[in-house]
Amino acid sequence: MIDSWWGLALLAIGVAAGAMVLTAYAAHRAGRVSVIDVTWGLALAAIAVAAAVAGTATPWRRWLVAGLVLVWGLRLSRHILTRAHGRGEDPRYAELLGGGGLRAAVRKVFVPQGLAICLLSLPVLAAASEDVAVTWMVWVGVVVWAAGVLFEAVGDAQLAAYKQDPDRGPVMDRGLWGWTRHPNYFGDALLWWGIWLAGGAATGLWPGLVTVLAPVAMTHFVRNVTGAKLLEKTMSQRPGWDEYAARVPLFVPRPPRRISG
């Protein structure tokens, strides 16, 4: 058992490093860096389970938080793996790497994402190393997490149905996609705020302040770095996109704005 936060942090770093090495090898064999998207959820799930096993804090809370991360990670990785089957490189990564090869992939993708995984694991490490201080906050976090998972899963399902519709238009604006241009990314960010509430904020003031870096980072990543903003560089070339973007917000959902004709 590991009874210190620093010991668990070293464990998380080791899991993340191992995951990135294996992913770099798999990416080299597959000829596409986008396999990292499958590793993303699996690596965080592995850290959560390892921390729950090795940690010494309140047992029910550390396993609950591990369960939240595990459910999210497995669902996300399965969805991405299914969606990417038979496809080539993701255009987002192709643009990011600019034909730089393996060295560029290590520098621009594997190392940054490995560090990001360690950063996002902060609430999980808090839950595994420190006893719960505010029990009701844990359950608030579970509710927020559930809302995020629902948003992400429903958004993904609606997008899959749209792609199967032969009469679909050039821009997906149905269901949740009529309230936000990226409901899956918004759900991803929201559920991580739930994990922070259950694992970081519920541990106490200082752990909450330190671990809030995790949901802030996740929100920044999916909105501004590897998610919404990067994807829109390609999506904005579609017919009707400008009108859609004028009606529907980028990230945080709200009713679509009416555009006067």
C-alpha cells in the first residue's frame, strides 16, 4: 500500500509513461498517431484503478472515483476505436505534425499527452491518498459526472445516427448539436468537473484548490487545443457552417439563437 500523495503520483507517472511508450509503438505499426485517442481514456482508467488498489484513503470513496473514471475511460476508448476502424490518420493530427514523422509525434503528441494524463489524475490521487472530508460533495460530483456522461454519450449517438442518414444535410444540427456545436466535448469537460468534485473538492479546501487544475486543463484541452477549435478548422469549410455557427454556441449549451432573414 502507498500512504503518501507523492508515492501515488510516482505510480501515476509510471503508468502514463508506460502507456505512452506502448502507444508510440502501436502508432508506428499502424502508421497513424490518432491511436493516442484510444489510449487517453484507458490510461486514466488504469491510473484510477491502480491508485484505488494502492491507496489507503476512505475505501468507498476511492473506489467510487475509480469507478467513475473507469466507466468514462472504457466507454470513450471503445467509441473512438469503433469510429476509427478502417480510417487513416485524423486530420487534426496530420495538421499538427505537418509531416514531421515519429520525432514530431513524440514531441508534439506523446510527451504532452502523457503529461496531461498525469495532470488530469490529480483528483483521483487525492481520493486515493486523503480521507473524504465533505461527503455530500462526493454525491454532487457523481450527479455532475452523470450529466457529463449522458451529454457525451447522447451526442455521440446522435452524430452516429446522422452519419447513417442518407438524407442528412451538410451540417449536423440535430438534438444536442442544435444547442452546442460540440456536445461530446462539452460532456467530456463536464464529467471531469464531476470527478474533481468527488475526488478533489470533497477532500478539503487545499486539495480542492490544487486538483482543480485537472478539470480546468480538461476543459481547455477539449475546447481550445485538441478538440473543438482544432476540429472546426475542417468543419468550417462545409456549406451552411457559417449560418450554423451563428445560431449555435461553440461549447457551453444554450437554446439556438434565431437568425433574422
